[in-house]
Amino acid sequence: MKRWLGGLLAVVIVLVALALAWTFFPSPREKSPQSASSQVSATTLRDPALIARGEYLAAVGDCAACHTRKGGVRYAGGRSLATPFGNVPAPNLTPDPETGLGQWSFEDFWRALHLGEGRHGELLYPVFSYTSFTKVTHDDALAIFAYLQSLPPVRQASEEPSLRFPYSLRRSLAAWRALYFKPGVYQPDPARSEQWNRGAYLVQGLGHCNECHATRDALGGLSPDHTLTGGQIPEQNWYAPDLSVNQGGGLEGWSKGDIVDLLKTGQSAKGAAFGPMADVVRKSTQHMTDTDLDAIATYLQSLPARPAAQALVSRVSFDRKKGAQLYADRCADCHGADGRGVAGIYPPLDGNTSINEPTGINAIRTVLLGGFAPVTAGNPRPYSMPPYAQELNDEDVAAVVSYIRQSWSNKAPAVRPSDVSVYRHTPID
Amino acid sequence: MNWFVLPYLAWSGWASRAAIALLVVCAPLATTLAADSVSTADSQPQVPDTIQQRVKACTTCHGVHGEGSAGDGVFPRLAGKPAAYLAQQLAYFQDGLRKYAPMEYTVRQLSPAYMEEIAAYFSAQEAPYHQSPVPSVSTAVMERGKQLVERGDSTRGIPSCVSCHGERLTGVEPAMPGLAGLSYDYVSAQIGSWRTHTRAAKSPDCMAIVANRLRDSDITAVAAWLGSLPPPTDMHAQPADVEKQVLPGWCVVSDAGVTP
């Protein structure tokens, strides 16, 4: 009943917000494409040094991850991004005049990145993370644009977004933006070091870490009070952990070196990247310079301690004996009876952030899917974990995951077989 | 008593024997204790630095030597298949040409070089074949299967299996997979997946053409005949046939017009 009332309330709030937006917010600017005369000369855009810098920054922003179809040409778009409101295909970023950015001026690109507006003034869906990209500097945006314009044009039209009403109305975004979007380039904190500011700029801006590592509300918005505090990634159903290394943080106890190792090689003494983060490491962070990785680690080290989680009184019970037996049979060979893993090969489970995250999703799905740590220059032949989806039923997985979550120093709540059943059927994309 | 005699006494008679016995009993014990203290200090499991150890994600389903899963044969044999074929299939799972979520997830973050190394490992394995159960079908169906495998059906433009997959059906180097040792379930599921576009190859996709020319009953027939063949004595893929390096004519010309 409560849930039902909550749902009704949410619908009413959305409708009121929409009505207000319709009434008070200006309609998208009517702008003819011809008027976009470029103030950046074509010569500037052909500067090889600028293009090279843009290539690096595009990797830092992991643009290709969304703007590339599986098996498709890099940056030619086509990947459909699932959101709770419907699917949004990522457009073609190559300079094809009809299907890509061929007719875009830098000013058009800047408005998209900085203001979340399309070339015709239409409001862009925030699955394109302009909530973060707005912090990118004009110079960096120019370099990225020069790089994208230097790519061979690929003719590949993007599909239209398939969003549910009322999200299908782009004007409804005016209300969303009023609530959740504040445009503005990153402003350095003069009280902090240059390195810290570089890290903050990368994490909050191009790196758009907060787009996954924070909890979204019912409208898909992020609260400025909870940055990088961890959250379940909608639709993908992985848990992106809290990134504080201080007391109560998701990365509690991680050194600067641990953070750099994970971002550079895909694994550290504290854990390995898997799921969506494995993709981020392989396509983006492993290509970053040591200076930038150090800066990111410096910034993350400064995130504050988190309030102690309330003693989790778990009403979920599980078969501890069965869990222990399964652990001894299937897990201990690699992760050790003491849950400490093997340095550089198999990650520790004791104190592992992805074991102890609040939902249990990561441990459940890792047991089901197994897999390789990402291949990186620093770890070209990673070891792997067997998938257990075909060998263990929901009760077994719940027992062994619950056992791991409550062994050694781990004190996370147990998980239910019904949770396992849900994530067993979550699509991998 | 002369004190100098004591050592001599100690090494004579029962005393010396007892001392030796004590040593024999205690030496292994001491070694064990020493080993224990070492493993307590460094309790990490010893992990072999081998490709076999690295690919546990693969071998849990496909077998340590890529022999495939016994019984239903859902997880296909990898052992002895040409390395180039195996590497290519891993790339197809990455590129979305083959769709099977557990495989797609497993290979997603691998590099071409590592996939080639993994492919080479399974290609070099020589594991015994095992036979999977075949549903009981009529003699006529078996006959049809034998015909399609050995001679094809020219009236429907269907080439024989052996014309590409080798006379012994163990595949042909460098990239043609063997069909011997595959189960009824696996073969029929794969041919079906070509028709439902969950399995494909880069163009020209010859198997897609064949799969679309087969009747449903033909799929059963081919899968039943292949699944019931006795394991081959020589399991190696045949060496590359220089004359057959060129694509067969039926595949090249009919890329567009596929007869369903």
C-alpha cells in the first residue's frame, strides 16, 4: 500500500513538474544550422598536436565506450544505452556530413558538451553525461573536437531514442535540468594542490565517475550531497562502490598505489576490476598517464570518511554450513581458506569492497559469471574465474555469497536465493 | 669407568639403534613441521604459471583439455580444432556476431593476442572423443542425414558437410572446424542459431546460406547422423588443401539471394 501511494505521489510530482516546465521554461532555441558559423579556424582543427591531445582526452572520457556499436567502427555510434526510461542510442561522432558531426562547428560541440544542447537547440538526454562534461574546459573540448573531426567519416545513421511517455518529450527535460543540472566549467580550489585539482577535474569532469558511482533517484537525478558515495547502476545492475578510502568508505584502506594499480592494470592488492569497470579500465584508464592517475588517486584519497553504516540487522538467514562447504570446494583453491587471495593473481575476498557493498549484486553476479580480469598492458595474460551459473543453483549461490559476506572481517548482510534468481537473468549488456 | 668409553658405548648396541630409529621417525616429522611453518608464514595457494591455470573460466565448461561436456554435449569440444578458427570465434563473440551471454561476457575484455594464445592451447590438446546421446529417429531420417553429410543435396543447392569440413569431418587447416565429436543437441542448436541470427560469420557467411537452405527435418537428420558417428581414429584437422582455399562457388554467388 505504501509503495502504491509512493508511486502515485511520484507520478503526481512528475506531472506537476512537467506542467510547470511547460509553462515557465523557454522552448528550445530555434536555431538554423546555417547560422553556426565557426569561430575556430579549420587550420586550428588540423593541428596535429591538438589532435593528439584530443585523442588522449577522448580516451580519458571513454567516449568510445558508448559511441561505438559492438564490433563497429570506433566513434561511429550505434550502441543503444538502456535507462529506466527507455533506450537511447549513442550517435555517430565521426565527421560524416549526414549521419555524424560533419556539419558541426566547434561552437555546436561546445554547446552539446557544456550545456547539453543539440545542434538545433534541442535538449539532450542526460544519458549523455553532460552533467559531468559541463566541467570540461574550453581548451580540452576543442582538442576533443579536433580529434573527432580528424577521424575518417563513417556513414552510419543513429536510431531515434525509444523512451516512454512523458520522457519521450524532449521538453520534459527542462524540468529535469532545473532540478539536476548546473552548467559550469570546473573551478580549481586555490586551497588545494595543483595535483589535487587535476584529479578533481578528471574525476568530476571528463572521467564522469560520479555518473555510476552515486545513487540516482526515481527521476534518474544525482544529488550534489552524495557524490562518489556508490550506487547501483540502473539497468546494468552492478554496484559501483563508494570511492572514499577513509573510514567507512567503500575503498577503506586503499593506498594511492592501490588505486593507480587498479586503474592502470585492472587489478590491485585490494581487488580486481570486473563488470563495467573492467571495460572502463581496458578502454580508458589504462591509457592515462602516470601523472593523471596519481592526480586521480590524490583526489580520491581526500574524499571524506563516511558515516558508519547502521548496524545492519539482517533478517535474512542462510545455510552457513553449506556456504562454508561450497567455499572450501569451489573458492578456497584460489582465494585461500583465509580469503586473502594470491597477490597479483587472485583478489582477496576479505575486506573486498565488492564483496561488502550493500546490495550483494557484485558478489552474486561474479559467482554466476566468473570471467577474466581485463587485459591491459600491465596484465596482458590475466588469470580467470570459472562461471558457476550452470553448476550452482540459487540456494547454493546465496549460501556461498552470504558465507563470504560474513566471513573473516566481512560483515555484510546475507543474500537471498530470490536475489540470485533476479541477477541470474540480468542481461550482460 | 673411563669417561672416554661413553661415546663408544652410546654408538654401540641398543643405544645406537634407538638413536637411529629416533632419527628416522623424527626426520619426516621435522620436515613436515618445517613445511608447516613455511606455509603458515605464506599461506597463499601456489598458483601454477601456466595457460591451463589461466583459462579456468573456459575449462570449467569445455573441460581441462577442451574435450567438451560429456552427456548432453551442450559445451562443445574445442580440442584439436584449428587455432585460427577458435581465435576467430572468440572475436565473433566480442563483435556480437555470435550471441551467447556467458561467452560474450567471458571474452569481452581479452586482447587479440591473448585470444590467440588461448585458441592455440585448446587447438593443441588431444583429448579422447566421447559420444553424446542421439534421439531415436527413423532409418529414413538417418539416411537423409548421411546423404547431406556425405553428398549434399544438389536439387536444393546444399553442399555436403565433408566438402568443407574434411573427409573425416575433423576439420581442415587453417580455419575450418571439425564436426566429429559434436553432439546432436549442439549441432542442431548451432544450425538453428544461424537461421535466427544469433550466430554469424563475417561475409560471405557460407554456413548461413547452408542453414537457410536446410529444411527443419534436414537439421534433425544432419545432427542425428553427425552425433551418431563413431569417433574418428585420427582426430587431427586435415592439412590445408591448396585447391580449396578459394571459396566454393555456391557461397560466393548466392550471397544476396538465399533460398529459404
